[in-house]
Amino acid sequence: MNPSSPTTSAFPAVAAQGLVTFLGAGPGDPGLLTLRAVEALAAADVLIAEPEVLDVVRTHARAGVDTPQLTVADELSAAAGVPVIRDAANLVMEAARSGRRVVRAVTGDPGLDGNAASEMLACAHGGIPFEVVPGVATAVGVPAYAGVPLRGEQGADVRFVDARHASQRCWSEVGTSECSVVVSATLETVSAAAAELVSAGRKPETPLTVTVGGTTTRQRTWSATLGTIAQVFKQGKVLPSPEGARPVIAVVGEQGAAARREELAWFESKPLFGWRVLVPRTKEQAASLSDQLRSYGAVPHEVPTIAVEPPRTPQQMERAVKGLVTGRYEWIAFTSVNAVKAVREKFEEYGLDARAFAGIKVAAVGEQTAAALVEFGVKPDLVPSGEQSAAGLLEDWPPYDPVFDPIDRVFLPRADIATETLVAGLIELGWEVDDVTAYRTVRASPPPADTREAIKGGGFDAVLFTSSSTVRNLVGIAGKPHNVTVIACIGPATAKTAEEHGLRVDVLSPEPSVGKLAEALAAYGEARREAAKEAGETVSRPSERRPGARRRRTT
């Protein structure tokens, strides 16, 4: 079953007054949404989410879902700077009474959210059916991402304290016990919470970890003790956020592994943790590359440098597609996702579908192109077993054999600026090739002003160039990347073009593959991190070292 496709067994029937799903969106990492949450979001007619989690959940909602904005009070709650949501219950009730499925998404877990509890009561009193989809609680998920286990081998008790509402009696109880304590606070109040615990009886030397931005690439964790945390913040010049108080999770106790965190900090120790990496490709082209970069802890930012347009003279493409249907070709070779898209659009124009490929062998230059074909309904017969390129495709392409191949012709739909490598290689193998311009590539429009400023001002830590054209086009539409930005190139030809444009090439992929390019950048980031660690430095991101760059903040 596709987890993004709800089934009748997964959800109760919607009554006349609708159905409300109270959904936990977790502490921030979109990957922590449960399968049940994704199903609920895909079925929602109305999505009502706190501003902090709207981007996390919206990507799983169907197109056209109604997303009314919550009214946030101008004032912040005095204790923690949490926005006061005034009209959520009214929005939920009104939408449900119209007979629609409503998803009310909150940070963490609904069972630990006081506002969600009051909204559930309002539904119950109003006779509106509701259900609850639990989420990963912030107080549990953040320590896990910080490498701070809440229980050790001795299995000590764990207490959770919200510093915003903790009474003196609460502080006294946890202060006199030996349990691990997880405190929800803010950067501005965590030192005061530590002082409360010391006053209540905890030893000043009790280990303490404080994490801000937990489970996101903004995460940062400090290790200290109850008695030293205020001094650690002062020495590190940890400043309040200009946007207001930011929530943190503090873990107190011997089981909190402050001394072992260096060994267990799996998330913040990723090789590209927090790096902003510019990917000069469209979102569709960059999907797998961006996912790989995220696995290394990076924050990819896709900027298209080329736009795809139809060929100036479509007659050649039209004749080739008709020839494909009438049996003119033995093979069709796709060298890009754009080529698949171009042929698919032409098929749809003629009322054709994937069945028109029956009896024709299909080749794809790489995994992304193959995936686009599978989405179209076509399973490729040939994908390079080695290098994913025209050369790799030729390595595996069989020579023409008049005994086994009734037709000697290959249909090659491709870009107007494609190289002749594949055409020449197929001819050498004895094939006749219809080399057809399926689409044109032109320079894309410039990115937004803030992106151009970040490129030229050193706001990006690295940029990945996957071809010479991406170098030329990026410089043309956005300007030359700042000299602190790490330049990574997919091959020697791309590196040469980068150098011709005055760029210093720091990383060269060992193979002409976007996956290997990302691996090479990750290895570079790991080496840089280790060098900074040996030098006793805490700053390892290139953008933090540019002239005039402000000291790393916690926002």
C-alpha cells in the first residue's frame, strides 16, 4: 500500500459535521512525521497548523487544501515567548461543521499541548467527532537528536518540567530526587531554571545539556553543569534571538550523558551539518541530489540555471514520434529527464500512452532518467551498469546484429546543445541514429534578490556545479560566488570552466556522477570539521569565516 494514499480502512467515514484530526508534527524534522500523520494530511480538506510546523506538514497535503491562517496575538507569553493562538478552536469547529476533514497540526505531540487539549474539549462539547494522531514529543525527540539518552543502564526515572508553568513545589521535588530532568525553557530562562534546581538541592556540578533548534539543521547543543551554564553562555556570547525568545530543551542528571555526548552526537557531527549548499538545477532535476545532501546534514537550495523550451521546428520531433509508433525504431535512448518529459508531452498531444513503446527497447542514461520512465509507465531495458553518462551507456550498448535485430535504427531525443558522443558511439556499433532535437535549453531567469546577494556575499557554504553550462549560467544570472564558498565540480571540463570564470575549485568528483560529487563534498566537509576540531575551533562552516560575518547565532 502507498502510505500517502488513504484507504477507507484507515479513516472513519466523515459525518455531516466533519471530522477533526489532532496531529502531532514532531519537533521540527519533517522525517519524524508518522505514516499515520502522512495519511491524515493526504486526506485533509482543511489544514490548520501552527506557524512553526506549517512547512513541515503542508508538503504532504493534497493540492488545493484549504490552509486558513491562525491569528497570533501580538504579545508573547511572558515565560517563554510562545505565540498565543487565539482563534484555533473557532477555525476548527467552523470547518468541521461544514462537513470537511480537518487536520489540526501542533508541534510535538497533541497530548502534551495544552491548546490542543482545550480544542479537543470544544469538539467534544460541540458534538464534533475527532481523533488523535500522536507525534514525536519535543522533550523526547530533541535529546535523541542531541545524542543525550534520557536513561542509562541503571534505568533512572525521568521527569519532564515545563519551566513556563513549574511551581516551587515542582522544583523542590525534582531538586531533591536523583532522576533525570528534561526541562522545556528558553535561552533566556534556562540559566534561571538551573539556579532553581541548585536552590532545590541539586549539586551545582550536575551535568547539563542545552539544545536549541532541535532536530533541525539549526540545532546546537551546549554541555555544562547547573552551576556553569550561565558562564558558558556568557563566554560563548550566546545572544538572545532578535525575533524573541527561542525554546530549548535542557537535560539534567548523570544519565544525561553530558560527558558522553561527544561520542553520541550523531546528528550535529554529520559532515555537512548546517551547510547551505547551492544546487544550480531545477527542483525536479535536483531531487535525489538534494536528498543525499540532506543525509549529510546540509540544507540544499535549488536554483535553476537553465529553462527548457520546445524546439523551434517541431516537425522533426513529430515525425520521429510517428515513426516510433509505426515500427521504425529498434531502440529509443533517453539521455535526460527532460527528454522523457518532451516525448511524454508529445505522446499526450497525440493521445498516446506508454503502450506505444511495445516492442521497442528503451535505454536510460542513469537512475533519475530511468525513474522518470518508470513514472511514465515504461521500464527501461538498459541502464548503465557503471558510469551514468553517455560513455557509460555506450559501454553496455550491444552492437547491431542483423540476425537478432530486425531494425537497425535508434531514436535519440535530446537537447539542442547535447554532445555528439552517444551518436558517434552508436554509429561505430553499427546503428543508424535519428538524432532529434526534443527540447531547447536556454538561460533561466535570475533568482530572487536575496539569493543573488547570498551567492555574491558568501551566504552559501558550497556550490555544486554539474556541468560547464551550470557554471556559465549561474555566473550570468546571479554573479560569481564569493571566494569563501567551496566550489565543487563534477569533472575536469566543468572545473576548467569554473577556473576560467575566476573560481577556485576545492572539490573534484572522482567520477562524473552527481552522487559521487555529493560524496566528495561530504568528505571535504568531514576533513574540514576534523581540522577545526584539532585546532580547537568551533567554527567549520565556510560562510562563518567570511569577512564581516557575524558570530554564529542560535537562531
